Amino acid sequence: MTARLRVMVLSLLGIAGAGKCAAQKLDEAEVRLPYGELKALLDAAHDREAKTGKNRCAPALLATGLVIGARDGALTIEAGFRVAAFSDDPETVSLLGGGIALDATDPADAVVVALEGGVGYAVEGSGKHAVKLKLVPDGDGKACGIDLKPCPSITAEVGDLPEGCAIRLSSAGGDVVLRKGDRKVLPAAGGKLAVGLMTEAETRAALRPPEASVWSWQQQLLVTPEDDALAYLAVCRASAAGGSGLGASLGLPPDARDIRVEGADLAGHRIERGENRRQTLMLDWRTRDVLDRRIVLEYRISQPPLDGKWKLRAPGDDATRARFVLTTDPLLAYAAENLSPPRQAAGLPAELVKRIGSAPCVILESGSSAEIAVTRVPVAATAEGEIVRAEWEHRIEPDGAMLTRGRLTVGHRGAFALTLDTPGDMKLLSCEVGGRAAQPVDLGKGLLKIALPPPGEEPTGVEIAFTGRLSEPMDPVSGTLQLTLPVTATFIHALDWRIELPPGYQAETHGNLQRMTAGAATGPSKILLTKKLCREERPDIRVFYQRSGLGNPVP
């Protein structure tokens, strides 16, 4: 620290010790430094961060090489590692774990430490480092498990072995048998590696040429109808009397699509196509001499939805035995010879039970194909929409001019069309749906079709207005009016109709609506009518009117 900076620091410390008031002034003080001194302070802070581990790259495992052999009936394992360190400080990198013990290291002074689940190498100094470990398997030494850590290069090589023996390696990538001098590149992801010493007899059996197996198939299939297809979930069991059990072929229905295959020990599969749309599923397994196999197969076959017969098709040939399972459907009735009555799915393969759940199912035992008659059960149609409330206002002028306004509250489950059959003397003036202008479809003869959008949280509001004219002006003294409203096939829960005659008239009514008692503020020229629970019934009313003060109108 320079003399000038030292003086500044001492001055600041003096200010800090001057008391509480001075400390408050210190918060507002300014410090000025030359750029060179500021840079030196920042560099020193950066060096301290580097030493404390911030922004430092951890050491990396570059390569793992295993040399596996056998002596005196037990495995010998030598593991070599290459490590890259990026700091001069001591650091530890995990090497491997598993059912093994450390016997010796090369170099002898290499610092190998115990870590959780394995061993690690403590490196000091940046650069590349190498270490070899001599490992001893647990137990009788004929087999062990090694937990390999991920790194770019992992290899296994076979060293000295007794005559005729071999080493079996088993990992997520499959099984492999290696003899003396053989080398295997393992997945860079590492993981569990099982190592086993094979006797001379086991080696001959493992390395003998594969023998074809003749399989017999039994299948249980869940058949589920979709929009235009039948979806199959098949649990297929195969058994063979001999051979190596490493491969099988299974004929698929020619129209099968969206094919998916799963199975334990399955190394791979492919589909071979031949003449006449023939499809054959070719299966390969990792482990030989397993003569009982199980796979899960999914596929779809197109099926017209309205066909009265379904042809069910399972993989395999004429010798295949299949059990078709269909869940019961209240809208479908199944019929076939040997079709079981409805039952629960208990006793079927777990994959089918999980898909079926608690629904009842029927079972059809057959060969690789079967036919089942399907009858669609008629269902009663329910209303797609209903009018919760209809409010109409009918205004009449002395010269016979009329204005009719309606406010309809419509509840519906999906997109819905409201149809109104309007009287011949009504002409459409305006229409709004959900507060927006709408254009009804004119179906002719007074029929209007109003399209409603998909429903929201609240019912849809429809406002509509018509103009019209009476056949003749109203009589100045008394007369009779025949009034009507649009009719709809949509069910109406409640309908209110307000008729407003010119001032100075009073009236009596007769029709299919009930008149409500008018309040004092309504006036004798206003008529309130109501009707509950109606469908396809036209509101119709006859109005007997006369001038007020002449007594009650007589129908």
C-alpha cells in the first residue's frame, strides 16, 4: 500500500473514531484514488476469489481403462485413469465404486482416498495426471459389480485367463462375452458394470453359433374402439422347446399401424415387409437359452365406425391362440359365439388391468382372428340449449305501428343455433348476440336462425327487435287486437310479455298467458303477462281495449 493510500486510510479511521456524528458524516464522504492503485486493489480481490474456489473449474476424469483377467480361479482387475486438473491446489476426483477393494496403486505414493460409494484420486498441481489401481473383487472373486463414473473414454480389455475361459460383461448396453485379448468400448455415461468369470464349459455354450428356436404364441389383447380405428394392447407370450432363444419372428396384421414394442431383455426389433402387404415383426434378445419370452405390443387397425361387424386381428398365424378383451360400453352391444358375459378384469395381465380399471369387460377366445357383431344402442337426444328467461316488450301506436323487442337469456353446452318462427307482420330490425351485432340466417317463411358462440361462464344474451303494423289503426273508442310473439322449439323456463297501449286506453286480455297485477305506477294502458315452462307454443293474446272512463272493456 502506498504512503498516500496509507495516509488516507488513517484519516478515515480518525474520522470514524470521532463519534456517532462523525460516523454519519463519513457515510457521505468521497474517496479518490489514482487508477493504478484502484486496479491493484481489484486484482488483489480477484486473486483472493480464485484461492477461495470461486470461478474455478473442478478436475475432470478423462479416461478409464479396465484390464480384466483371472488367476487361481478369481478375477484380477487393473484400472487405469487419466485426470486433468485446472488448479495448483489439491483437489479430489471420483474414480469408481462398486463391490471391489483396493490392493495397490501405481505410483505407490498416489493419494487415493475413500469417498461415499467408491474411491477418489487426490491430485495436486494443474495439468494431466495418471494413476493405476489394482482391485480385488468381493466374495469368492468369480464375479463383481463396478460403478463406472462418466468420462469421454471407457474401455474394458481382457488380459491373462485360464485356457478356455472368458469374461462376461453386463451393462445397460447389453451382455458381451470377451476372450483373452478382446477389447470392448463401453458407454461414456458410465453406470453399473457386472463382471463375471466364465468356466470353459460356460464359454463354449455362450460362444456356440446361435440355433433357431421354434416359438408358439399365446396372446391377450385389449381392443378399444376409437373414432376410425380399433386400438390393440397385446401381451404376447412365446415359448420354445429348444434353440438359443435369441430371435423370433411374429406375423402382424397387414393393416396394423402405429406399432410399438416393449419387452424385457429385448435387444432390438424391426419390421420386414413382403408381398401382399405382409408385415413380420423380427425380435432379437440379448440373453441366450431363455425359452420363455414376453412382449407388450401396441398397434391400430382402421375400422369404419358404423360397421355392424368388427374383425378382430391378433399377431401370429393359424396356430396362435388369442384372447380378445373388450370393455363394455352402454352405447354398444356385442354378440359373438363363445363371448363371455360381462366380468371384472381381475386375472388378466397387469398392463390390461391398468388400462381397463374398474370397468366390466367381455372376453372372446379364438385363433388369431375373430368376428364380433356390434349393435349401436339408440339413445334419447337431450336439448343442446334452453332459454332461461325471455322478456318481450310490445309497443303499439294509435295508427297501428308496432315495435317489438326481445331479450333472451340462453344457456347451452356448445355452439348452438336458436331458431325463431316470426309472425308474418313482423320485420327484423336489429339483432345482437353477447352484446355484438349479429346477422341471423333467413330460412324463409319467417324462420330466422341465430348462431350462438361457444358458451362462457354465463349464459348467452340475445337481443332482437322487430317492427310491424296492425291491419288497421286502433279505434278511438274501443276495439280488439290479436297479438302474438315469435315461437321457438327451444324450451323456455319463464316468459314475460309487456304490452304498452297508447295512453288513455284500458284493456282486458284473453289467451294462453296469465295476466299479472299491474302496480299503480304502471297505468291502465300497460299490460303485464307471464308464462312458465313452454316449448313450441306461440304466445298468443287477444286484447279488448277501450277509452278509459267508459267502464271495463267487455270481451
